[in-house]
Amino acid sequence: MERAGLSLEQIEWRRATHAQLRGLALQEYAEDAMTCFRGSGECVFDLNAIERAAKGLQDAGEVEDNQRLLIWFPPQKEKEYIIGVDPAGGGRDGDYSCAEVIERETALHCAELHGHFPPPELANRLVRLGKRYYGALLAVERNNHGYGVLAHLRHLGYDNIYCEGNNDGWPTTAVTRPAMIEDLAATLAAKPELLQSGRLLDELRTFVRHADGSASALAGTHDDCVMAMAIALGARKATAGQKWRREKELVGA
């Protein structure tokens, strides 16, 4: 009340509105610049869970490469890691490439690589990041630009790459995409504290379900972090029980 200069009547109205509309309250009655940025369509992810995650955010302990690499939890030798990757073409006016690092056992969000990287550069950065996290499993979306990234990864000799059958890479299809998004939504709702990136949370807020049933980022927004995290969680689920740890890799290699 003191911060916004509100009366008791306004507070009463706000509480009643949030009780009635629940997750849609912030969409219909925005309270800041970010929640104001809503469009037509229903947000796929639980807005209340997103706000709970946002309240617990902390600054990254390590910030590198002009904020293109953020690290909240450094690698630990006894842990295993998965890196979900959503590649892009690398053009400055196009989509971003994003890689999200999670700890395999708990799905804790550990690090984020984000920027405009052409496939060869992205592959080199992924190799360094994968080795840094003790030979993490690289789950790279193989659609479009992903084929080039995967080819460069093989050329560079990185051998812990997620494969589907005999094909390198994670397949994002009309069948796998909805399941990936639902898994991410379930993780967010159950344990919002796992997510560490404000950039990811911003994208979750503007990822909506359209009238035709499809789900994607609103026009003018991005979903690179969303898809990279969904791939990481999908690979975690798909490889449950498998052994692929690479203890020979060294931090900082």
C-alpha cells in the first residue's frame, strides 16, 4: 500500500480479483512492465508459479562473455549434467541460440548460454561448456540449423551426444513438442525454485496457446530458452536409468 499509494478499498478489490481469476489475474490486470506485456491467447505456463520462481531468483555467481554465459551452480565432479540446445542461424536480427544446463538427478538449472552464434561457433562453445560440466550429455535439437551444429560436434570429437535411434540430436516434432512443453509446465508447477534464469521466466510468460490449439511465443517475443529447457528435461526423462557419465573430462577444458 505504501509503495503504490493504494487504499484499503483497492487492496480489497485486488485480493478479490486474484481469488476469482487466479493465474489470469496478472494477464487481465497488469501490475508492472513485464506483466503488462500480454497478448491474445492463454499462457501455457502457470503464471503464479512463474512469479514464485521470479521471487527466488538470484544473480548468477559467474557471468562470462558479456553476459552470454551465466552460471548459477558451477560443475561438481560427483554430479551428472544435461545440456538442452535450441540452435539458430546466428544472424544478429534472427533468433537466438540457447543452451540450458541442468543437473541430471534433480533437474536443477545450473547455467545458460544465450546469443547469436552461427553453427560452427555454437558447436565450439557447446564443447567447452560440455567439458566444463564433466562431459555433459548434449541434447541438440536436430531440426534446421541443428544438423550443422551436430556435424561440427562430431568433427570436434565430442562423443556424449543425445541420439534418437541411429540419428544424432533431439527430434522436435508435432508429437514430441507438446509432450516437451507439458513436461516443462509440470516441472515449473511442482518446483518453480529449480529455474534460475530471468530470461527464461520472461519467455515463459509470453508463451501462449492459440485458438487452433498450438502453442508458441507471442509475435515479437522469443522462445529459445523455453525450448532449450524443454529439450533438457525431455532428454533427462528419455535417458533415465542409462549410464553415460564422462568422468575423464576436466573442468575448464
